[in-house]
Amino acid sequence: MNQNYFYLYMQKQVILLMLINLLLGAIYVFTCWIHDVIFIALAWYCVVNVVCLWGWSLYLELDILNMTFYDLNKWYNKVRYFMYIIFGLWSMIFILYV
């Protein structure tokens, strides 16, 4: 398997994860607004937006043709941390409201 395909696949996953989180987060905030628990949900959604901005910068950072193997591994580690943080945010808000 060519490693470049893997990194390009991960780049697409960053965009997909950002879009899903922004959409579902907005729906979640609306649901919290209906049940009068809006302030914590809005603060959480602001953090999700900041993390998604970081994800957008990760998406733009990948330059497969000009990056060394070390740079690609460093980029991949950043993407891993991005995914851990996103899933951690969803876990936190789930535990907080359940």
C-alpha cells in the first residue's frame, strides 16, 4: 500500500469529521436550547468550533509532495490528537448531560 494514499485518506477524514461535528453540534445546541440548558452547550460548541478550526489548518497543512517522512508522521500525530480531542469533547458533553 502506498503511504501517500493513507495520508490523503486521513486528510479527507479530517474534513468529514469537522463537518459532522459542526452539524451535529449545532443540532445538539438547538436541542439543549429547547430543554433550557443552553449555556454549557454553547460553551462546548465554541470549543468544538475552535478545534474544527485547528482541523481546517491541519487539512491545509498537508503537502504530500514537499513533506519528508518525518513531516508526514508529525502531521499524522497532529491528526490523531485532533481526533482524540473531538471524541473526548463528545464524551465529556455526553457524561455531563446524562
